[in-house]
Amino acid sequence: MKVVGIIPSRYESSRFPGKPLVDIHGKPMIQHVYERARECQKLDEVLIATDDQRIVRAVETFGGKSVLTRNDHESGTDRIFEASEALGLMDSDIVVNVQGDEPLLMPEMIEHLVDTLQISFDRKMATLAFVSHDREEYLNPNVVKLVTDSNGCALYFSRSPLPYFRNDRNNLSFLKHLGFYAYRQSFLRLFTGLPQGRLEKAEKLEQLRAMEHGHNIHVALSSIETHGVDTPEDLEKILKTTRQDC
């Protein structure tokens, strides 16, 4: 069984055009993500899936591997599926969706995610969450929250405060979704072919598509929290809180 990490990377972004190539301490952001993912011993291969030649050239410059994909994909998941099919992966192989805007990711996060899927061949999809106590993030619709059942499978993801603490908000504790996923190749093929459901359209969260069609998402709890770069303001925070050698 092969485990491949694929980093979807799109140059055009409504909130932050050119985001993958922004400079973070002398390196483009996509290089930071690639190099950290390469440190994960669970990954047999790491590559970047992109629709832009500028990103391809940047990856070639730092010695990485990339795959040029179509430019009409609606999501990063669709992009990684095209790349995974080009690799000729077996149905039982595992594909890890490594978010391209997470320059501070730690290799052990990916290892933990892969371990969660490898427990059983019956597991088809897994994701990461972090136990947070941050009230501001709990109320922030840009921070996705989730709840799980007693077996560690997701019950729901939402941009709304979840769960709602009716009586006691002084001891706030919730699961913050970290947008990393692992899929069996066979399920990734199935998932990208499913129609969008009502909840996915309402929340703008594609993982709800799997749940609406009756598929389990196993949730791995990460002891590490990361902060992605969605806006120029996020980048400024990263630059202020990291060292030159990050």
C-alpha cells in the first residue's frame, strides 16, 4: 500500500491572489509546506498539484515535484484526484490532502492522520481536529467546528458555534477542524463523483457531501494547532510569530 501526499495549489484566489508564492522568510509559502510534508515518514511521495505554470516553475526551482492539472476544478479535492489518477494509484492506496496554505504544519500531524485511516481497510476517509478553548474562534464563521460520536466519527461540521453551550460557556471546549484529509483512492474517486448536497451548499463545506451520502469520516485529534494563510492579514501574523529559520 502506497501513501502519497498531494498539495493542491491554485494561484488565483479571491481573497489572496498569488498566495502560494508569497515570501515567508526567503522561501515561497508552497516550499515551506512541501518541505514540512516531506519530513513525514508515513508519506512515500509528496507532490504539488497546480493549474499554474508560475507555481510549476517555482517548484522546479526548489527541487520539488509537481503535476499540472486542469484550471476548471471547483475544489482542491477535485485537483488532487486528477493528480492521483495520473499517478496510477491502486484502490487501496492512501491519498493525503495537505493544505497548501499551512506553512507551519508539523509532520506528526500527517502521521497521525494516516495512522487513523490505516487502522482498518474499512476506513475510507479521515480528517484532523484540535480541541480548542478559544471563544473568539468558536464564534468565528471562518473557523469550522465539528462534533463526533462515541466512535470518533464526525456527526456534523459547521461554521456556526458547535455544539451550542446553553448553560455553561465559562468552560468552553470544542473541536476546531483542521483542513487535512486522508482518503482511500477508491473513495476519493467515488467522493468527487457525488453530487453536492443541501448541507454542503448551505455551509460551503465539501466534507458534508460525504456525510450526506452516508459515508463516515473518522476524526483524528491533533495535539498541534496550526493557523492557515487565507488573507494578507494572516500572512502578517505568521511573519510576526515565526523565526527566520522556520
